[in-house]
Amino acid sequence: MKCFGLDASSGAYVEIEYDSVITGIDTLIEAPRNPLYIAPAWIDLQVNGYAAVDYNSPVTPIEEIARSVDVLNSTGTGRFYPTVITGPAEDMVGSLRNLAKAKESLPSIEGFHVEGPHICPDEGPRGAHPRECVRKPDINEYRRWQDATDGAIRLVTLSPEWPEAPRYIETLVSEGVVVSIGHTKASAEEIKAAVSAGATMSTHIGNGAHGELRRHPNYIWDQLAEDRLVAGLIVDGIHLGEAFVKVALRAKGVHRAVLVTDASMPAMSKPGIYRLGGQDLELTEDGRVVLAGQTRLAGSALRMDNAITNVMRMTGISLIEAISMATRNPARVGRIAGRQRGLAAGERADFVLFRYEPDTKRINVVQTIVGGRQVYSA
């Protein structure tokens, strides 16, 4: 099969030949007027639910998970990590087992992200995670997650303030799991120890934090200054202000930053009350996802195509740079094989065709292809 488009990473008009992987790319001399752009399909390392479907319930029907993935594909996302957050141990294992069943027939599910339960129990850093379910790192619990998913746990978020954290991190990293720092009040020394043990990412940096911090030092500056950590950013205009996004990118550089949506159940749905992992959430009219009756954020309603647009508008980076934050960077950081070189022969045939409005920076997805199969067409 073949498709044509203006390569968003090089500006060349290309013809891509593919089956399940890209088998060849040719640069064409003359591009038509107003051609479609083409890029690797987006990768999202943090999705808690989507399209009114809860990934944090052991009893969510597989058919509903599949429907939510169809909606996710319509935004240009080709691969993602369903994310299970802090909850009772049995429920977390049950949710992971249920998602693993869905993964068997859904190629967009690349692996799984467990966010918690080994996080800071304090108000602020804990975010919307239930306090009664926070607990210390436990290798036996991690083994149960891997058993439930046939070894598909690929990313774990924890707070390194726990005394058990360095040894726990070393064990996970030795088995190929990415460890990310998040929902933490860790000291500079604890963050250094976690990085030395193998932690390589900061989960949604700037969020899952106290409302007020001492100006310096603090755990946000410590992570921004640590060159061995890649920063995950929720660029929806709600979780992070424009100034913070600019400063984070100046500290990390585009190559050490990834866009994540942290989307939760209400994403791509109408405002109202929803249930995620035993908690009631509300999607407000202005696009915030909060714990029902509160102002505390509980994930987002962000879609990745809008995240790419937002980061360009906020920071002035180029389309090529913004797309790298949603494609090659998360592939590298999340250790997703076959997606780290972008559009290249031998890589998986996951790509998105879209229209781009340079004046507004807006992206309009036209087609999404995953593993050589069309999963969305406008």
C-alpha cells in the first residue's frame, strides 16, 4: 500500500510504501497544492480513560475499551499506555488484567503505565489519588501487575521519598521498565538517589504538587535541573500556564520533553459527572476534569492533536519540534521499539495524515494508520 504527504519532519513531499511496517520512502519532486501533511502517529504515555470509558475498573467491557480506542485514534494517536492509578491492590490488578485482555485485539495498546500507589500521601502532591490506598513500594505487588499483564507493565510512576524507592527502582529498571518521578515531595537528595537508581522521567511535572512551595530549593526545580530526567507536560492551558511551559522547555530542551494528555474518562465527552476508579469526576463547561464538588484536577480532557497545537502557540516552537514531543520523544523515553526514527524504512507503519493551518497552528486529522491498517478516516 502507498500514501503521500508533506513530511512534517523534513518538509519534503514523500511517497510511503508500507504493509505492517514502512517498506520504502521516496521523495517526490513536485508536491500538489495544499498537500496533506504526514507524520508518525502520536504516542501518549498516560491515558487513564477516554470517551466516557474507565480504564481503572476491573469490569469495564472490552467492547467499550475498543470503542474508546477508536475515538482516541481519531485524534491521531496510534499507540498509548492505558494508565491505572492508585487504588485497592485487588482492583488495580483486576483493571490491569482486564486491559491486558483488551490489548490482545487492540494494536494501539502498547503496554501499561501504573501511576502509584507508591506516591506521597500528603494533600497536594497526592493529587486526586485516594489517600487510603497510598502505600510503600512493594516488589511483590509489582510482580502481580506483571503477572496480570503477561509482562506488559512498561512505565511506573512513584515518589522517591520512600526509603524502599532506590532498590525498587533498580529492580524495575533492570527488567526494562521505565520509572518516572511523580506525585512527590521528595528532597533533592532523594531525587538524586532515584535518578542514580535509574529513574528517567518526571510524570506531568508542575502538577501533583503543593499549591505553595518555598521558592528554592524545591522538587520542581530539582527535576527541571536534572538533565537525566525527561519532563512529561500536560499542555492544555489548565494544568500548566504558558510561562511554566516556556521555562520547562528552556530547561529541558525539546529533546528532553514529551507531551502527555493525562486524559481521564470524561475526555471527548459532554460536560457532566463521570466515575473513575471508584471516584466521581466532573467535566466542567470550561474543559476541566475535577473531583466532583471540588476544584482538584483529576486528569484532563486534552486530546493530543490539540496538545501539539497548544505547545506551538504557547512557546513558539516549530511544527517539527512539537510533533517530535508527541512521537519520537515518547517512543524513546517509553522504550517503544520500531517507532524511534520517525518515518523510516523498517519502522512500524503507524502514521497520521493531517491538514495544518500555519496561522492558527491548528491540526486537523484526516487519517490514522496503525500497523499498516487504517483505524480512522475523516
